[in-house]
Amino acid sequence: MFDRFNRHINYLRISVTDRCNLRCTYCMPETGVKLMSHHEILSYDEIAAFTKVAVRHGVDKVRITGGEPLVRKGVVTLVEMLASIEGINDLSMTTNGTLLASFAADLKRAGLQRVNISLDTVNPEKFRKITRVGTIDDVYAGIEAAGKAGLLPVKVNCVIETSPAEPDAAGVAEYCRNNGLEVRFIEQMNLAGGRFSVVHGGEGGNCEVCNRLRLAANGMLRPCLFSDIEIDIRKTGYEAAMMRALELKPACGTVSERGDFYNIGG
């Protein structure tokens, strides 16, 4: 499946919820945000049905995101549903890791292959300041559980201001080296300001080779994170929405004034 710029589109990111158990300073205000109503949120059956259409058109890589995907009830069932779709070669999840210790084994049994876990500092006080409500030991427990369950490779996503050489980033890098983890450094982005860059140690942020579509929890299919283009898969139909997203995918990201990381999945 190719877009109009001849980019091979094979990656679908699925946000299953806009809810999160943390309040990270770069993601949402301390008071929280206006959440989607439950009737807006796609059911697991709808997500699985759309994913089957996407796979028929060449998607073979699927990532479950949020918000925090593990706060949605029954998410292990969704993993099992997606894992049963023939043609998906890479099924992963991005999580903040705080709940992962309780889910890792079940997620692996359901068919999840690997996880990316957010960790921006190894300083407990700084971690609490960034997340406002989080405890870093919960993330460490989640990372350990993921390794034991075989959700490999365990990758760590570290948000930085400008450079992987920053003290917090350097601490995360050392922790990852000592524990056999892969680390990716992501410069802090601004959707409305159009600030984004290539991920250090990863593939994201390079518009020339962007291979992804994003399905928001409310059924809006977005061909670009840094754009307000979106197609309602319920109103448009799954097949037509896929084709429309390919037609409208821009050459490069600009800005998004209607999107937020907590409900698109980053």
C-alpha cells in the first residue's frame, strides 16, 4: 500500500483510550482534560474489524497506544483479537509501564510481541515532578515483568528537551545499558507549534519515509500526527477511510491545532 508520494504505508497505530493514570507535564495540564464520552470510543470489535481491513491493504505492523492503554478495561482481550489477524507480523504496545507488572504475562499469552515503555529520568523525585502522580518503582517493576514475560526487545522511550546528552537522558541511557534495554530519545514535540524532529535511535519523525496511519480512540483516522486531517471511519466506512487517508497523507507534517498526544497516541 503506497501513498501519493510513493511511501510504503504498512504501520497502524491504534489509540484505545484518551485516559491516563499519569499527568505528565508535557502531555496534559495538571487539572486534566475533557475526556471523550464512552459512546464515542471505538469498541474492540470495531477496532479489530478496521484493523482487518488495514491488513488486507498491506498493514503488517500494529501498535496499541493511548492515553495509557492499560487503563482500558479488557485490553488483553483486544490484544488477543488483533494477534489472531493473519498478516500482522509486529504487534506491540506503548505504555508508561506503571501498570505493566500486573499485565505483562497475560499480554504475552494473548499474543503481544513487545513493548515500548516511557521513562524520562531515573531520578525518583524528578520522575514524580514530571508525571505529577507517578512512582518510578512501578515503572521498574513493569520493565522487569516485561523482560520475564518475553515481551522483547523492551524499548524505552525517553523525552528530551534538545539532546540525548542531557543529564536525565544520560541517566536513562546508562540504566538501559545496564539492564539490556534499547533506548530511543524523542525531542519534546509541540503539535500546535509544529515542533518535531527525527527520533534518536528510532524511525519516527522523518516525513520522507513515514509509513504510518493513526486511529484515534474515537474512530478518527489521521494520516499525519502534525496535521488536522482526519477521517471518521464510522461515517466514511473502513475501506473508504483507508483510501481517503492515503490520498490525503501530506508530504510533511505542519501543525495540529485539534490534536493532543493523550488522545492520538504520539
